[in-house]
Amino acid sequence: MVMGFPITSSFHAISSQHPLLHLHSYKYNLNGSNSHSLISMSLHRYSHHLPSRAPSINNFNLTHKNTNIIRNSPRNSNLTVRASTNNTPQSPSPSPSPSSPNRQLIIISSVVTVALAVANRVLYKLALVPMKQYPFFLAQLTTFGYVVIYFSILYTRYRMGIVSDGMIGVPKSRFMAIGILGALGVASGMASAAMLPGPAIPILNQTFLVWQLVLSAVLLGKKYSLNQIAGCLLVATGVVLAVSSGSNAGQMLSGVEFVWPAIMIASCAFQAGASIIKEFVFVDAKKRLKGKSLDIFVVNSFGSGFQALFVLLFLPLLSNLKGIPFAELPSYLRSGAGCFLNMGKNTPGCDGAPLIPLLYITTNMAFNISVLSLLKISSAVVASLLVMLSVPLSIYVLSLPLPYLPDGASLSSFFLFGSLILVLGLIIYNMPQPVKQSS
């Protein structure tokens, strides 16, 4: 008669002197009542192989876990004994799920970024009312002024211990690349904007998102799902419809040489490349700093510093592109500073300065910090999508009567249609993906 009942004996061998000691697995053939003696004999033999200073097997604390007996026949029975220390995990821990606080932080940062992006665009339009003769001065003031402000904040945070020496020691070649790409983007953007009609500029700027998708896939090795790609394309399409409402798209680029739209698209590629490198800097710095996040003012300060350096090198070209001969640039900057400060009697038409330009500069700085913070916790593509969302919102706000812009504007049905497509694209991009369960 064949009898069968399972037995699996498992115990832990714990030693106060050798906590990392593991006993291996053994299999024995047991015949009836000889099982206990064979186990004891095996443990006794194993103890002879231990070092002389190791405790004897009697000093181990043996903890019985569970018992299963498998007996297929009186002659052939197998007993498996496994021993391990308490330091060995009994079962693999489940993989952590995405943290809810991080998702909440992304949502809050997204809302703040969109609000600051809208305020930045609206205040820039208002700041150009008193500074309408000196937009180039306002651009250079923000470029070089931010370097002083960012490095002052960085120095303060370094003295407070928020920024460490390891953060300061991050390779500067990446920031140099960010500065070069940013300066090239500014130079090529100005060159093409001088030759393109106004409505075509924001439409061509939507290629920025396409460049980000391509460069993040090539440089960062990211993979995007079909709904993410479709969502990005819908967002770009919605922005194009919104900003081109009321314009004749068929005649918009008539008489314009093909090279100027191509240069504008290339300027978007330079700017997208700079944002992708910033994302790479955060990812790489987290490995270098052993899990610590890089302070955003390190990226802002050195990135802005190198960009200002290369803008300074391109300054003769940039001034000529804006219709200002380089020899007349010093007098132009003095006049622009006088209008910005609104001092003296030789500043007609500068009403609203310096309050509105200063308000724009402050908001623009807060917007840049917010975008970089969002890029740090999410990605450059997500930050770009939210900035695009601010375009139709800004157009709507600017259509309302505002101080220094009392004349409102009516929006066509194309604007509403484009805005709906944009929102639909954002929803499709953020649709949750089904998780594939591994067997």
C-alpha cells in the first residue's frame, strides 16, 4: 500500500557571532524513524566545516517555519532542509507604485506654470506700450539682468548650505551647450522674425514641440506611446488654429523666401535642444549626487550666464537685425535706459514705466523658475505642452479691455475651435496607459 503525505521542513540558523552565515540546502533519503538522526548527523557534520572560532551547532537558534511531508513509498522519501539567516528576505517586496504626493506636486506646479505663462505674455504686451521704441533694450536688460540676479540667489543658497559643492561641481560643458543653443535660437529667431509676417511667427514656433519629441527620443532614449504622440500633434494643431484665426493662411507666406521660415524652424530646434539638455542635466546630476536633486538655480545661473556670454558675442549681429547700427548701439541703450526709468523730460510716450516693465521682468523670472521646476519633476515635453496651453488663454485675456490697451478685440469661431482641439490633445496625452502584468 502506497502512502503519501508531504513534508517540507524549513528552519533558520541564527548566530550572534556570524549573522551572515547561511546553511545550504540538503536532500536526504529517509527510511521511517531514521529521519531525525540523519538530520542531526548532517548538521553535526556541517558544523565540523565551520571555522574554529565559530559557535557550535548547539549555539544556533533553530526556528521551525513549516512542515510538509512527501512520502511516496516506504523506501524512497525525500526531505528538503533549507536554512538561512533572518537577514534573508522571505518574499520579494512588491514594486512601489507611483507616489501620490509627486503627482500632486506636478499638478500644482502645472497650474502655477500656466498662470505665470499667461501673466508673462500679457505683461510683455503691456510693457511694450511704454517701451515700444526700445524692445531690443528690454530684451538685453532681461538677458544680462537675470545673470546678476540668478548668481546672487545661487550664492545666497550656497552660503545657507542649500547648494552643495557637489552641485557646483557639475560639469559646465552642458551649461555651455545650453548657452550656445539659446544664443543661436535668439539670433536665428530675430533674423527670421524680421522677414516674416506677424501671424506666421507663432504658428512656426509650434514646431518647438515636434523638435522636443524627436530630440528627447534621440538624446534621452525616451519612448512615447501612440496617444502621447497624437496628443502632442493635436496640441500643436489647436495652437495653430487659435493664433491664425482671422488671417488668410493661403497668402500669409506669399512673397516670402523659403529660407526665412526654415530659419525660424531651426531656431525652434535650437531652443528645444537647450531644454532637452536641461532635462538631461537633472537626470545625470541625480546619479552624480547619489540620489540628491540638483538645485534649479545652479542650472538657471550657469545656463543664463553662458547664454549671456554668447549673446554678447552676437550683439553686433543682433543689433543690425533689429535695425540698429552697432556704432549707434551705446546711444540707443542710453535712451532705452532713460525710457525704462521714465526720468527727465526727454522721455515722451514712456508712461507706465518703470512699474509695468519691472512687473514684467519679475513675472518673467518667476515663469522661468516655474518652468524649470516643472521640467525637473516631469519632463521637457510636459512643460512645453503647458506653455502651449497658455497661448490661447493669453490671446483671450488680451482681447479684453486692459490698462494701456483699452480697445478689446473679438475672437472668431476658429479661435474657439482651435482651443477645444488643444484641450483635447492635452487630455489624450495624459490618458493613463494600461499596465501590462507580467506572468
